[in-house]
Amino acid sequence: MFRFQHTEYLIGLASLLLVGGLFYWLLRWKRKTLQKIGDEKLVKELIKEYSPLHFLLKGLALTLALAALILGAANLQRQGAMEDVSRKGVDVVIAMDVSRSMLAEDIQPNRLERARQLVYKLMDRLPEDRIGLVLFAGRAYMQMPLSTDHAAARMYLQQAGPDAVPTQGTVLAEALRLSNTAFNSKERKYKSIVLITDGEDHDEQALTMAKQMAGNGVILHTIGIGSPEGSPIPDPLTNDFKKDENGNTIISRLNETELQQLAEATHGTYTQLTDIDAAVSGIEKQLSAIEASAPDDNAFRDYKNYFQWFIGLALVLLLAEFFFPERKWQIA
């Protein structure tokens, strides 16, 4: 049985009518324009090498190439047999704060860079686990869904920073909600979120969200970045520290109380990041306990993908359209 993996892309096929109509309109426009130029016999003599048929064939090739690209994006698949496979590893979504307060330097070189180093080491310790990445500040964004492609996660982490999220702030509830959507709702185990933040902005809805996740089998581990004493936030635009509306320097402080409450609500753990190796070892130990309690086998259905055939066809048609002339072939 065949299916399309991304059926939402198939609506793009409607654009083929627009493309076909455009070529038909161009062909009629060319004919009417030539009729207005002057003597019909003289015009035919001047454009005797032009072929309307070739023009239509070029249009057909372009339209078919577009259709092939859309079908390739939709990814035609053939259903395979059900297989029993061993389930290894845990699904872990890392929700990392990238707000401007993470630029504070109460831990060196700054909170954001230490958070990045923590995630790098955590991924090294979890080679078989699926990793997802959520970045958040004033809004939360799913940067990468659950995947074993840790190299891609590293690439996204390298680009992570305040500029990646235009709205500033710390919306813990939205970050947790978005992280939770990455999991398979039918599974009651395997699922964990690692929340890395200074927790500076109090978010009352975050605790409610954490309790809902606990009911779905999600365990939340929170990592506090920074210090309770706080630190000013560097402002790259002024080469000074960020100030409030009264001109006072803003001090960003670690909100340990809220992060502890969030972890406790899901039977998870809270850690203030002082030693990266110790923090990673603690999280790895907790995740190993989840993995040990997970069932051994799961049913898995394999699918064979055919998108590459459509992409290849589209490239061939685009090359044909590019090199195919509008003028008639000269027969020697």
C-alpha cells in the first residue's frame, strides 16, 4: 500500500492550474502581438524559425517539473511489514533559555555558553537517545523534533542565542507545552524534558503545565543557570549593561525556588549548574533509570521512500526546459 507522508503539500498541485493558465495566456498574447505588428506575410517570414509548439513543450516541462517537486516534498512511501524491534534509549527534549539574561557573566564565560557546553556533553553521554531541541525566550520555538541526528542538534546549538528568538522574556509554560508536543502521547514512559534556564521571570502557568506533563508520564529535570546573587546583563548595542527605564542597571538572578517546584511536580530533579560533569552525570543517571523500566520491544512498521525519484525527474525536466529551444530545429 502506498501513502504520502506529508499530504499537506499536495495542495500545492492546485498551483499547476495557475502555471498552465499563464503559459496559455502568454501564447495567446504573443499571437495577438504579432498580428498587430504589420503585414502578416512579412511577420511570418521574420519569425519563421519560432515554434509555438516548442514554446508549449517548454511550458509543459516546467509544469511537470513543478508537479514532481510537490510530489517529492509530499514523499510517496510504500508500506512495509510490521517488525518487532528493541526499544533503546529515551526521548529527551532539551528546552534551553536563550533570552538576553543568559548573557550574564556570573558563571564564565556566560550563562548561555555554559548551557551550550552542558548540552554538548549530555548528548555525548546519550548516543542512542532521540534528542529534541526547543529554544525559548519571550516565545518558544521547536528548533529540532526528536531525532537521533545529534550532529544536527549541535549545529542548531551553535546558532542558539538571543537573536534566534525576537521576543524577549522567559516563558517557561510555553516552553514546557511545546516540548511536551514532541512526544508520542500513547507512550507512558521513555519521556523526559531537560529545562535549562535562569528562571528569572516568574511564570505561574508553568507549574500547572508541569503537573499535566507528570500525568502523561513526562519527567522534568531542571538545570538552574546563574547565581541567586545575580549579575548585570551585557548590552552589545551600548557596550554597557542593560538598564531599566529609570537608568538603573538590571540585575538578573537565578530563580531556584520555581525550578525546584517544577522538577518536584514531575518527580524529577533540580540542579544548579556549577560543575558541568557532575550535572551531566546526574541527569544521565536519572535517564538510565527511566530506560531500565521501559519495555523491551515495540512494533515498528517500515516504509520505503520514493521522493528521490520525483526530485530526480524534476531536475531532468528543468534541464530539458532550459536547453530546449523555442525556435524550430534546422534539418540539414
